[in-house]
Amino acid sequence: MTEDLDPYAALDAARGHRSAVWRFITDFAAYWDCPLTAGDGYRGAELDAAEQRLGLRLPAALREAYELFGRRDDLTRSHNRLLKPDELFVRHDALVYREENQGCALWGILLADLDQDDPAAVVRPDLVDKSQERWRPWESRVSLACVELVMFEMVLDGEGLTDHLIRPEPELDLTHNYRQLLMTGKEIRWFVTPDVLIAEVEGAWLSVRARTQRALDDIRDELYGDWLKG
């Protein structure tokens, strides 16, 4: 387990170049006791096969993400799904690489941007009125979108030290006791302490991951409400 990590400094560095993103994800996973290993990514030949099937080139950043952690279900498919290379598909003029677990949204890269090494990521919510569906901006770089992807799947990992607070008190203000990460995900606010990672989703629920059972018990005691597991 990595004992020291300054996520604020690491995220600032990650905004400079995507190589810093991969360092952040590697250090972050190790800090939360789920370190990456050499066999966690897809081989280049598997990604080449996906390109041949689709008839297009994957951006360098997306290839690098798959090569680093694409096989790690706990970091990519606990809730929403990073598509496997043989599942990638094109829809509505975008390469789709991620799906919401109930089909409520797709994440992708516009085909017009595939010539860029680290293009913007977009999201397309599934709406009742299909005429209103559009690709909307999600993150300025797909590498940065991978940070949110890994963090979100980590707090949703049912096998880890996780829990979920449903319908938190309306007056709950996490900024008093927890430091907020300036992060991706337009509907998600992220908070951290040395032992707790919190995702606040649209003010409707919190997902928490802790480094120790005591830290998880402490936050359950501190934040009153309807905890799913506790």
C-alpha cells in the first residue's frame, strides 16, 4: 500500500500532461490498497484488432488507458462499464467507450476528434424524448475522464470497504469537515481525508470508500442517515 499521496498536487500535475494522469491513477489505486499490476491491461494486438473491426484509430490516450488498467473490473466495471476492446462501438458520430449500468447514458469521443492524441470526452444521456438527446461535454481530455471513471468505480466496489448514504440530510455540508477535490464529473463532487473517499452524486446520495473498517464506521457515525450496509 502506498502510504503517502497528495491527491491535490497529483491532480494539478495531471492537468498538465496525460502521463501524469496515469501516474495519478497508479498511485491512487495503490493508496487505496488495490495496486495495478503488469497484467491489468490489454495487449497492443487486442487494441489493434478493435481498430481493424471498427475501421478507425483509437486515440493514444484511450489506448494507454486500456493498456494500463483495462482488465481491472474493480476499477472499471463495478457500476458503470468501461467497454472491453471487442465491445467498442460507434453511435451518433461518436466512438462509445463506456456505458451506464442501466443504459441511462453513454460516454464517448466524437469521431471528428479521433485524430487527437487526448481528445475531449462527451456524454449522451438516454432521454424519453429522443429528439432532445445530444452529446454533451464531459471532460476536456479523455485521460482526465479516466480519473473520474476509476474513482467512481472504486467507491462503488461492493467488495471493498464501501457504503452508501441514501437521501442525506438536506442541510449536510461536507465542505466543513472534508476537503473537496476539484475533479471531473459534472454531477459528482469529490471529498477526501487521508482515510476516506466520498462521492456526492447530485445531492441525492453519497458513496464512500474507506481505507480501514474503523474509518468506515466513524463516517457512518458522523453522517446520520440511511446507510445501505450499516
